[in-house]
Amino acid sequence: MKAMVLKAPRQPLVLKEVPKPQPGPGQVLLKVKACGICRTDLHILDGELPEPKLPLIMGHQIVGLVEKGGDDRCPFAPGQRVGVPWLGYSCGQCRYCQRGQENLCDQARFTGYHIDGGFAEYTVADYRFCFPIPEGYPDLQAAPLLCAGLIGYRSLVMAGEAEHLGIYGFGAAAHIITQVARYQGRKVYAFTRPGDEAAQRFALKMGAVWAGSSLDIPPVKLDAAIIFAPVGELVPLALKAVAKGGTVVCGGIYMSDIPSFPYELLWEERSIKSVANLTRRDGIEFLSLAPKVPVHTEVTTFPLEKANEALEALREGRYTGAGVLIIE
């Protein structure tokens, strides 16, 4: 099969012919139809996430058709459409798994990082960590739901019942979660890179009531803020923007160093939280909620062979919404 392969960090992906994988017990073989592009892929590519499997097929927002299961317990039928997210395995035995925090499992393994992912024509996945795709979502529109949507949803839940919600970094996750927040009756205030008027217009189109630069002061005090951009300097800015008792949620897997800031920004019972990965419960809840909103994903598509171009386009902010690879 064809695959885009990472041989070493900080090197471009290489188009290669590699053996088609075969499913073992507990796994399912998928014909990949689409795979979303995520900022986490950039962090892996840039060596900011340590010790990836090498060589590696990246990609963890996979929509595919079931070809066959690795054993007779596989819950999916041939031809069924399923999605594969970032969390690809948890042990089920550690104290985190036992208390419903499998996202923190000590033995967790992640798709497109420890396990070959979806920048390829075929992939195998643990069938316990695959989700049926809701009807009504074409492959390309479904792919971003599997990380941008799921991590965004977990971030939104961690933000609590905030009526006035700030979102820093208006990319794939933000454009999905803004729609969910509106459906829940919240008001969204979008913060973008200074001077990025296209992103601000996009935020307003998606339903934000206000959009401005990350350096701007919003028109009201926020109840909570979610930071999707991997920029540590945004944490003190978000703390300034939230009201007493407010929460700042850091939604990324990687962030540059947070600069020192005076205690008064944290005082008055403000809090900072981080989001780590996702759980299967997040997947079940969000994928049942998305069609009710309904969430519409705006995508820019690239063929598999243009994966490097797609990653650079994401890095440079050359499109709004989500990028998706078409696998043919």
C-alpha cells in the first residue's frame, strides 16, 4: 500500500510502498477514506513530542471502511464505516482506567504516534477504540470530529457552565466547539493571531459574538477561556480576561513555556486546567451530540501525496477550519 512515512523528526514525510497491515486479535483492518490533519502531527514532526514510533505513519483522525476483524469478537461488519481517534489503547487495569480516566493510563498508546495511523491506504486499529460514524457526515466532514471535535468537546466540558466563553486560537477545534457552545446557549468570544482578519471573520461566521486579537480585551469579563493555540504567552492574557472564579483550559498536547505572571492574575479563585487526550466516553457523547447541533465542519482537502504541503499549510495558517487528506 501507499503511505506517507516519517523516518525521523524534523524531516519531510516520504511517500513509500509498504506492506499492507493485517489485523491481529482485538484489531480491525480499515480501508482509509480520509484522515484529518492535526497540530499534534506538527508537534510529532517537529520533535516536540518525544519518542514516537519510527518509522511512523502519522494521522489520528481516521475515517475508514472495515475490511475484516482480527478475531470473531470484532463488533463491526465488513463495509461498516468507523472512525479512529488519538487514544488507541489503554490497559483497563491501572488506577486511572479503573476510575474512568483512561486518557491518563500509564500504558496508553496513541494513534499516529505509538501506532501507525491514517496517512496511508490501510490501517489497523484496536476495535475497542473505534467509533461508528454518525449518518449524514461525509468522510471528509467526519474526519475532524475525531480529534478537533473530541478534544474540543473535552475542553468545553472542563470549562464548566461558562456563559461567556473565550477561545484562543481559532482553528479546527475552535470552529467545531463554537457551534456546540452556541447550541448550548453560550456566547463565544474568539481570539486570533494579531492581524489575522480572515480568522476573525471566520469566527464570526461560525457564531462567535465577538472576534479580535489575542492582545485585545473582550467587551465582557469571561466566565472561562479555552486555549487551543500552543502558545504559553496566552495563559496570562486569558487569566486577565476571565472573571473571578473563572477557568482557563489549555486544550493542546503541547504548549510553549508559560511566562511568569503575578499571583493577582490567578487569585480570586481563578484556575488553570490542562486537557490530556480523550476517553471513549467523550467519543460516545460527542458523536451523538454533533448531529443534533448539527456541527458542520469546514475542510480544505489534500491528496495523500501532498501531506507535507498540507502540514505546512496548517503551520502557516493558510486555511480556515480543518485540513483533511483524501485517501484514494
